[in-house]
Amino acid sequence: MRNKNLKKKLKNNNLTIGSWITIGHPSIPEILSNAGFEWLTIDMEHNSIDKSMMQNLISVIQSKNIAALVRVNKNEEVTIKHALDAGADGIIIPMVNNKEDAMRAIEYAKYPPIGKRGVGLSRAQNYGYDFEDYKKWQEENLVIIAQIEHIEGVNNLKEIIEVEGIDAIIIGPYDLSGSLGYPGDFSKPELQMALNNVIKTCKTSNFPLGYHVVDPDPELVKLKIKEGYNFIAFSTDFYFIGDTSRKMMELVKK
């Protein structure tokens, strides 16, 4: 089922909260779908999920009326094409650092004349039976998110969000802190300054602003909403499992 709601929410700067899938098993999105997330992102960059499992996960997510996004492993033509032909409702492009990176993502994701995406038939086009419908849907509803996870991307943010076809940005806090020389240390003033610049730039342009809150802490989500973020990835499958199990066992041991 092709999703249209996420694109509309981003256009209207409405709050939308999703989560991150790193474990390649269909039970994971089935379980997370009961939590009330509006979208789930399949991470193809930092785990061992293969293309076959990616398509299975997309199918399961969409069967729950949730938007299925794929964080591709790089800003590369075939990688993006595989995710979209598998039926993803949108893609998150890692390490977008400048206008050229953003434009390249649009070229790889969109069919001509807007982009240069290769035209093939697979699950997204219902194996050839719904190509015209899919062509119209991807023109109007495909979601393309630029991930800002390097200080270079922060410095070039204004030109990135001006690229037509980019629907939102999302901060990758770990890599962003790493680009400043302090991987995983979110207390450094340099990082806070960079994030403040991101917020200011997006608010000035009324542009959808996202953040991946990695820790499974709802108070951090509330804080990011208060700061102005409206496209929020809340933690990951393994963090939810690990954190809850540890807390429950601590209570048992007490």
C-alpha cells in the first residue's frame, strides 16, 4: 500500500514520529507497529540486512499502514534504485554534505524528466501491472530525506534545503559529533552550536527538521519537539529490546 500521509505531514510541518529497524526479521516491524509509529526506517548502512530481507520488511511495514522508509547505505544510483523498486515509500540519504549531494539523490530517486532513475519493473510497480499509477505516485508522494551528519552538511544546510525534491532533513547525532572530533559526546559546545545553527536555518525557511533520538528515552523526544524538531526517529529496535529487558531484570533482582 503506497503511503501519502507522510509526504503531506512533512509539507505541513506536522509532527511525525517513527523508529529504526536494524534487525532483519519480519517480527520486528510487526511488534513495533503496535506502538503507534507513523513510519519505520530500515537501516541498510550499519547492519547485515540484505536486499531480499529489505523487501520483506518493506512489505510487512506497509501491511500495517505505516510508511516504510529505507536509510540506504550510500548516495549511489543502484543502491537507491533497489530500495525504491522494492517498494519503499521513501529514502533517507546518509552524509548529505552539500547541494551537489542533494541533487544527486533526487536524480537517482526520480524518473525522467525530473531525475535519471532507471525504469524497471519490480514490486513497487506491482510487477508491471501498475506502472502508470506508480509513476504518478512517485512524482507526488515519494519522500526523500537528507541526513545531515557532518559539520560540512551543517555549514551548507541552506543550499541543501533549497534543492527541490528534498522533503526534510534529519540529524545523525553520532556521526555529526564524530565529524567534530568527539564521537558520541553530545555535551560539547561545538555540537550544540552546530545544532542551534541547523534549527535556526530550518525555522527561518519553514523547512521540516528531523532528529534521530537514539536513546529510548521519551523525555529526550519531548525535548527535541520543544526545540522545534518535527520529524523524529525514536530509538532503534535493539535499544528498545535491550533497555527494557535490562530494566525488567534490575527490578527482578531487587
